Amino acid sequence: MDIIDVLQHLKLDAKNEFLNIQNYWSRFSVDEKFGGFYGRINNHNLPIENSDKGIILNSRILWTFSAAFKHYSTKESAYLAQRAYKYLIDYFIDREYGGVFWTVDKNGNALNSTKYVYAQAFAVYGLSEYYSAFDVKNAEKYATQLYDLIENYCTDDMYGGYYEAYSRDWKLKDDVRMSSKDLNVPKSMNTHLHLIEAYSNLYRYSPNRYLKKALVTLLDIFYLNIFNSNKNSLVSFFDNNWSVKSGLISPGHDIEASWLCYEAANLLEDNRLISIYSNLTSKISDNVIKIADSDGGIVNELSGSSILDSNKDWWPQAEAIIGHLNTFQISGEIKYLNAALESWKFIKKYIIDKKNGEWFEKVNREGKPYSSMDKIRQWKAPYHNGRAMLEISSRVDKLVENITKDLSIEKIDNQ
């Protein structure tokens, strides 16, 4: 099988799997009784009906099926995206102080009104994609308002970057942790990475010079402060002045950052940043390939060469496909395509739940799933796996086009 056949087969696999994912969310996620989507569904696809509803889950549903509508134009993707948009606007937007709540209860009443910057970023990401897919001007308006709030309240004017969390009325909080895995420190890699993602998407569809300046600054901060000194992985947690507060390494975030930052640099058409981030992609891919097990899966967390969490969550595997494909597109080196294919092979063998649908959240290092974990919750959305399948489709088309052009040139030169 030649390289074009391999790529086309990968694209077909990805389309079929995305439609499987979409079918799962159409069948099981919709909360007909209280509106929007269930906040939690267990591995047997049974809803926990009184669960809180989270902005991260809702925003990621919004982004995924808005993007899917642009790819496949199905009525299912339109329905899910429109439902997510309506629920976000009706219940998550804070009408008094602006921004979005972290959680609401089953009836849509604000439960945790903390203004996490990470959450504002994901709302921008989802709303800007919805605007692009359906040309709803109010979606652009809300996305821009959230961006303005982040810039007005959340920036560190002394050391640069963004703080983590605020009270409902935008006062800096003492405890900024979103989950038990986070450190209670002023700045994190995760928030800054997803601000790059959100600002890039807003700039793609609603560009302005202030947003461009903010995105350039973010990419510079990421390169100078958040990448480690070897520029092959990320530092996770920081003090105000960017002093390192943790040795945690997250390979999934590393490979995700490699393609998101490169994409942002290209979107800005900034040759300096394109050069910086194109050089980083191979360093990060090489490091993740070195970390990967022989089965193609990557563990969750390390500190130096010591493994802290040997489990393999669904999302780093999904991001590895995109990141390695991106490095292959830039470098043309076949080892990165092979790495992407190994990640996909691991996902098909261990991560996709062939009995109950969707993807397992976590498997152990030997590939055995933690089947007691939820299929849907605040942190388990269709975004990482859905996006990976959509990115494969887009990237394969570009790769095949470029390979075909190269073959044509070679044939002409040989005549």
C-alpha cells in the first residue's frame, strides 16, 4: 500500500469514527427533561440525572458539532451545536457581571460562579466556531465580549500572561484550582495553551489588531516561559514571575501545544513565530515518540524520566495523532506519519469502546479500561477525539494534494 492509499484509508477510518462519536452524543447526551445535556453519563450510558452541568462540557460540545457541521453538514451536528449554543447563552452567561459560570445545577441555576479564565477561553472557542458554522452574529458578539473581559480583568501587567481564576464580580481568588490535579499557583500552562486556542479561533473568524497583538504576546510567552529550556516539553505551573513551581510533564499537552501554537503562528502570518514553532514541532514529536510505549500509547504524566501516572487517558492519544501528522506535514519525515498511525492503532485497539460506544476515558498501561468511569462529565467531552477525527480529514486532503503535486513535478522532470 503506497502512502496515498495509507492516508486515504486513515481518512475513511476517521470519518467513520467521527460519525460513530456523533451518533453516540445524539443518542445519549441530550437532556430532554431539564434542557441542554446531561452533566454525567456512566459507562453503561445511563444518565446521573441530578448532576451539575459544566461550561467546559457545554463549550466543547458547541465547538465539536459546529466544526462537524462545516465538515459533514448533517442534521445531527446542527441540532447538537444549536442546542449547546442556546443552553450556553440562556444559562451559563452571567447577565450581571459578564463571563460564564463554571457550573449550573440541573435547572440551570448558577452553582459555581467562579470565573476561571480557562472556562472563558473555552466559551470563546465554542462561540467563535458556532459563528463560523452558522453565521449567527450574536455568537460573535458574545465571544468578543468574553475576550474583552479576559483582557480587561485577567492580565498580569507586570510579568505578562494571565491569572487563573476570579470571583463572580472579577476579584482575584485565593484558591484558583479547577481540579484536584492542579496546584494552587497564579499561572498555569493549561490556561495559557487554551487561551492561544481560543484567541486563534476568534482571530480566524473575527480578526482585529488588538486580538492579533494579544495572540502574538501569548505565543512569545509560551516560547520564552512555558516551554522548558530544551524546548521539547512544557512546564505546567508557575509563580507570578514565571518561576517554575512543578516538574510535572504532560506528554498530551506537549503534543497538543506543538500543533496549536504552530497553527496560531500560521494564522497570524508571522514568519518569526512560524520559524520558531515549526522548529519546535519535531523536538516535541521526537520526545513524545521516545516516551511512547511499544503499543503506541503514551502515559499521562512524568517527572523527568520517572512516570507519575502510567495510565493512558483517551485525550493524549487523540492529540498525538494530530501533533505527529502536523510534524509530518512540516518535515516530510515518514517517522512522524508512522507515529500518528501507531497512535491510531492504539486507540482502535484499546480506547474505543466497541460495546457501549464512544471512547473509554482511561486505560491502564496494559490497555485494560477503567470501565467504572463516566462516558460524559465536565472533563469528558467529544472535543479531543472528535477534533482529532476532523483534523485527520482536513490534513489528509492537504497531504494528498501536496504529494500528488510533488509526483507530478517528478514525472515532468523525468520526461
